[in-house]
Amino acid sequence: MEKLVVNSGNQLLGDVDISGAKNAALPLLASSILAEGEYCFSNVPDLLDIKTMLTLLEGLCISSKFKGKDIIIKNDGQDGQDDKSHMVAYDLVKKMRASILVLGPLLAKTKKAKISFPGGCAIGERPIDQHVKALIAMGARIDVKHGYIEANCDYLKGCDINFDMITVTGTENIVMASVLAKGETVIYNAAQEPEVVDLCNLLRKMGAQIEGDGSNTIRVKGVEGLEPASYRVMGDRIEASTFLCALAAAGGDIILRNAPAGSMSVVIEKLLETGLEIHVLDNNTIRARKGIAVKSADIVTQPYPGFPTDMQAQFMAVMSSAAGVSVITEGIFENRFMHVAELKRMGADIVLKDHSAIVKGVRNLTGTDVVCTDLRAGAGLVVAALLAEGRSNIHSIYHIERGYDSFDEKLRLLGADIKKVESE
Ligand code: EPZ
């Protein structure tokens, strides 16, 4: 097992290249189920979750290979293949909940799917009732037997879908289910995340008829068939926002390149409120500098365009040593405060009350051994280690590697004293 060793004290200086967005790349790759032929995806981040999705697609008889940094996907068609080409086994779904993203496209294209029921994870139960309810409304027959979702349909028909709550992968699954359905599907209470828009941009390139993505109502007119296409994955707004928090922690002056500034405005506004100097130089370039000491600020995580839940842990790490008291409310997941116990071991003064964490900034956190509980909590611990006094050892870093491409390497290039070593 490996760990990250961080010695604080160095400022971050220079340029950092933001990678493609994990949460855009996963549904984009799943779209390759919808049409036979060859796809070329560029700016795909090099992550464990991407490797898991490519393995999953291989199991569905959809091959992939690298061409330089691009990924070439070849769908030779699943029709006539054995049942395996419609099945996603437990070991893959256990590794990555986002495996559920193949359910909609498999039903749309091959009319059947057998996917292990995704379990919960550290941040919550993560149910998929909304996905299932919507697909049944579209004509799918769905059984849950022996831990597997077994789905089939004669065909999917367009209809009105009203989500009880905003669900990102639920919206993405139903958009991918509806592009080949008979008739029009209208999704109300749809997720507005930029990653949903990225998916719809690819589907339109493939010939789909979609309007309203980026708003809370998405209209899809089903078409007879789609064609493969090439696509460049959007920049990762969560990775870029994480680097802004790292700067707030360590100090310095950095430039983020390939950062989707247009989809980061709420995070930028909030970090400006804490005293960070941030200049959006153009749509893809952000300069940030830490001039004054960080002041506390409150956040409530909400669906896009609100403050992203995927940035809650990283922001809390910065607030742990800010001047004043910050109230951090988690509005999306029921258990996304696993990082609080680890931050308190570093000396943070945090009290949990219902869905909120009351964070009283302390002068200094102290470096120690801490454990990542999930992907974004891990990133938050790295941010905390950059501002803590002394040395920190961060364990279970595979969580971080699921969602951050070369995170320690990028921080080291900016001047941070961080290295990956084998745990004793
Ligand atoms: C996506 O997860 C992201 N993952 C998550 O990022 C992100 O935190 C989350 O959206 C919220 O923004 C990907 O895009 C691959 P949801 P998703 O369905 O789609 C409840 C990361 O760190 N719900 O929007 O699984 C659910 O329990 C990951 O990159 C139901 O009750 O999240 C949650 O409370 C973590 N029933 C809320 O809705 C359902 O059928 C939002 O979940 C679906 C969701």
C-alpha cells in the first residue's frame, strides 16, 4: 500500500494543467454503447475509475485502445452476442457506482441489461430508485434478483419523467435511454451540471435530438439510430477548485490552465469571500494568489449551480485554519462528514450538528497520520496537510487516485513538498 507524505511550508508557484473531468468522461464513455463504430475521446483523465469503465465496456464487447493520449473505442455491436455482453458483474460495480451509467444505454440499444445492484459507499446509501422508476415508466421490465438488476424491454417509449430529487447520473441514464426511444421524453427536475451538458453535446454530435440540457427541463426526441463521434472531455471543475483550495492552504501564486472557469463561479465567489485573489483570465485560464490570511465563510452544498458537494471536504480543510467560524451544511448526501474525524485528529475544532459542521478556525493544524475515507475527503486531507504544521502521512490514497490524475505530481511541480511512498 502507498501513502502520501506531505511536509508543509512551501508556497505553490507556477502553472498547473487541469485534466479532463472524471464525471463527464464516465457517461461519455458509456455513450459508446448507443452506436456501433469507432469513437475517439480526447482529454480523458488517467484515473482508476476510467480504467474500470473501460474494463466494463470490454465485458460488453466494446474494445478500447490508446492512441497517444486519446482513447479509441470500438463498438462492434452486442446483438447476437451471448448474455455476457449485457451483464456487469459485482466486482466492477463495487469498485465504481457509476457503472450504473450503462443501464440506460444498454436498454436503449440492446433492450436488455443485467447489472449488479450498486451498493452504498462512505458518503451515503446512494440508491438508484429514480433511475429504475424512470426506466419502468419508459416501458422497461425490471427485476432485482440475487443482487442483480435484470432489465429488458420490447422497446423504450418516450414519456414525461419527474425526478423526486435532482440526480446527476439519474438524469444522464435517462437521457441516454431516451435518445433511441419511440417518441419524446421530457425530463423535469433534471440535473443542470455541466457534465450533463457535455454528455448531451456528444449525443447531439452522434445525431441525437436534445434540448434544454443545462436547465431543469430536458427534452429528447427519439431517433431511429445514432452514429459514433469523436469528442474532447471538458475540464474538471472539481479538480480545478481543489487546486484553488490547495493555494488557499499553502499560499503562493498559481495559474490554472484548461480550467472550465465558466462552471466554477460559485466556488470562485466563495473563495473570493475568504480573501483569496482570483482572476479569470479567459474561459479556460484562472490566476489565483493568496495575499491576506483566509477568513471564514459559510457554505451549503446544493445541486448545480450551487456550491458542489464534491468540494465540501476541501473547503472545510481551508476553513479549519481560517479566521472566524464557518458553518458548512451538506445538502446532498446523508453521510459526507467522514473527513471531520480525520481533520480533528490534526487539531481542527469542528462540531457536527444535524447536516452542518461548525468549524472554528484554529491558528495551526498539526501534521499527523490520517486516512482517506472517500475520494474528495482524501483531497481535503491533502489540502489540510499543506497548511498543517510539520509532516502528515495520508493513507488509503487509492481513493484519491480514483478521481485525481497525478495529483501529488502536479502539486510537487508547483513546489509542494509531497511524495508518494510505500507504507511501512
Ligand atoms: C454524481 O453522483 C457524481 N458522480 C458525484 O461525484 C456527485 O457527488 C453527485 O453526483 C452529486 O453532485 C458522478 O457523476 C459519477 P446523485 P450520483 O444521483 O449521480 C439521492 C465524486 O466524488 N438519490 O446526484 O450518484 C442520492 O442518495 C462523486 O466524483 C436517490 O435518492 O449522485 C443523493 O442524496 C461522489 N435516488 C442525491 O440524490 C436515486 O435514484 C444526489 O445523488 C438517485 C439519487
